[in-house]
Amino acid sequence: MNETSGTSSTPTGGGNSNIAIYAICAVAGLALGILGTIVISGVRPGGDDPVVAEYNGKSIRASEAFRQVKPRIFELEDELYRTKEQAINEVVEQRLLEAESKKQNLPVDQLVQKEVGGPDTVADKDIEEFLTSKGLTLSDPRIRKDDVREYLKYRKQFDKRQTYLTKLKAGANVKLKITEPVSPKVIVSTDGYPSWGNAKAPVTIVEFSDFQCPFCSRAIPIVDRIKKEYGPDKVRIVFMDMPLPAHPRANPAALAGHCANEQGKFWELHDVMFKNQAKLEDKDLEEHAKSIGLDMAKYSDCFSKKKYQDAIEKSKKEAEKAGIQATPSFLINGVLLQGAQPFEKFKEKIDHATRG
């Protein structure tokens, strides 16, 4: 099993120089989509469950071959769809801008300037709020305030431009003629694992994580923001264990987490362990347990007997069965989101799950 880092996207504006590139991408994406449907997904031609291999006169069907990699196949198909969607939108938006520029007898650049306006001011408070939302601070020597200010100016301009383009597209009744892939629902057993939120919440997020994984620690501020913005009645979060072989202290930390959960303090120990990933030896875990006020006699008995090792092994098997191979991985009402992704990615899937 491997670790996977999250990815963040930086918005880009459209322009004449990009049109040819995006048009080529659209054509290439269409070709890849056709090949992907035949080669990767193994669906059509040949019905919903075609034969994908034969041996000694016996057959293997797509449902058998791709059972454990369905989430990964969906990721590839979804990425392909988003690439084609962006390419098509770029062309549509440019055509609409050109049509509007002729209507108003203005060059495209002047039209955009007229509708969007000049650069906005960015206050120090805006910078602090932005960094906090990303789990960052100006105390980090890698972060320069002026760089953040310029980015936020650009972002505001970009957002206003997108608002204007959205208005143009609404007036033109734009319809995309490509089909969005449907994610396979991944079902895992979560009984007995630490959870946060109302059991009847409409959205359940199952997190497969590793206390020694650096990428998992990067997801903590995002999960905290989800808790804050949605609340326990809208979102339930279940933490499941996926200690990777490359992290020798991940399994002991998972055991400690279960022992803390037994006393109703899993999330407190969860936070302490992720903040101290370099301190996960047995003696360190004991100190962490003391720091959150656990009954140490009960904790020591639980930890020394490896009381919840079976639960950890079961969690790993659930991940394997679901085709999950990296940490952190999240199932949002059964839809896979892999890596320490930005909050916006989670919000998109949570909101979609709520509507669905």
C-alpha cells in the first residue's frame, strides 16, 4: 500500500492562446474516453458484464476482474470527464466573449475589464482568514504575506470573471453534451469504530488513515473544517485504521486510539498523536494518554493486551475489499475521495450526497 498526497488546483483564465490547446485536449480526451471505456472499464461492446479474458476454455468477466479496482477506475474516468468538461467550457466561454464583444463593439480584453473591473484590495484580515482555512499561518517561513495578497487579488478577479461568464452562459442556454460518470458505491462495515456526529446524519464520511502518515496529518484541518461548517446533524465521520507496513508505529498508535475510544476520548488522543507524529513510541503514547486524562490502569491493560488488534485487522481487510490502497482515503456516502484534498473537493461531494 502506498501513501498518496492531496492535490490542490489553481484557477486559470481562458484566452485566445489557450483555445487551440484546449480544443486538442478535447479531441484527445474523446479518443481516450473511447479507449478507456473499452480497455479500462471493460464495458461495451459486449453488454454490461463482458468477458475480458479466457483461460483453459473458462471465462473471466469484467465484474470479477475489476471488483477491487472500481474506485480507481472511477477516479480515472472522473478525471477524464473533468478534463473534457474544462476544455469544452473554455471554448464555449471564448465564443460567448467574442460574440458579446462584437455586440458591444469592444475588444474582448476591454469587455472583460468593463464587466469585471480592476484589482480589489486585500486586507490583512482576508489573508489571515485564507491561511486559517488552509491550516496555515504566517509564522511558517515559507509563506510571504505579499505573495498571499497577490494571489487573493488574482482570485477575486478570477471569481468575478467566472461570475460574468456564468451569466453569459445562462443567457445562452449552454448545455454540455457529455455524460458524467457515476461513482460506484463502496460499502464498508463501520460498526464499533470511533465516530463523530449523529448516527442519523444524511452524510457519512468514512476515513481510512494512518497515525504515522504525514499526508494524513495534512487532512486534519480539512476534517475539522467539515465538522465546523456542517455540524454533527449533517455529517457523521467514522475513523478506520489503515496502518501502512512502512510505518512501524502506526499500528501501536491505532491500538492506543481504540483504547482511548473505550473511555470516550478517541478524538482527543487522535489530535495529540497527529500533532506529535515523531513521538509515537510506547512511552510517548502513554504520555499522550495521560495528557488527555485517561484512566491509565485501564489504558495500560487495554494497550498491553492489544485488545483491539482484531478490529485493526478487520479495518485493513475492509479497505482491501473496497479497493482502497492509499492513506488518507475517504468514502463520502460510499463515494471515494483519495488523498489530502482541499476543502472544496469535500464540499462538492458532501453537497452532492446531500442533494442525492
